Amino acid sequence: MKFITESDRIYATDPTGKLIAEVTFPTKAGISTIDHTFVDKSLRGQGVAGELVRLAADKILADGNKIGATCAYAITWFQRHPDYPVIFGPAACRIN
């Protein structure tokens, strides 16, 4: 799967342009907060959401920012990957 990286978003589309996977991480005061993940039903269970969070975390650190997380999925992912330094906020994401 080919992911498209923007300043505060990583996503993928299908051949028709439909959004099929996305993670968003707006930045404020040097903290990029992962606040939303989405994976199309057809891709669930294949590790796509985890890959998106990992890519976002790596980009955030490469950009010199701290990682924040308010998305419930991202919080759980970071708890399973303690090698990433993260600031947790109130869970505000639902995986839809």
C-alpha cells in the first residue's frame, strides 16, 4: 500500500480516489498530537492502523516535535510500543 504523507496527515486512497486509511496529527507548540485514525473495513486486521501510527510517530520525531496522542487506538499502540516517547491526552478518537 502506498501512503501519502503531508505535514500533519498520512493517508492512502484506492484507485478511485476513495480514502481507505488515514492518521492525522496536528501540531501546536512543538507537540504533534495523533488525534484520529481510520482504516476502511476492507483493510482491518491487516496491521494498517499500526503502520499508520508508526509512520506518523517516526515523522513527528524526524520533524523535531514531541508525540502526543488523544486517539484511543494510538494510545493503545503506544502502550504496546514503549520505545516511543509520547504524551497522552484524553482519549478522543473512535475507530470508525
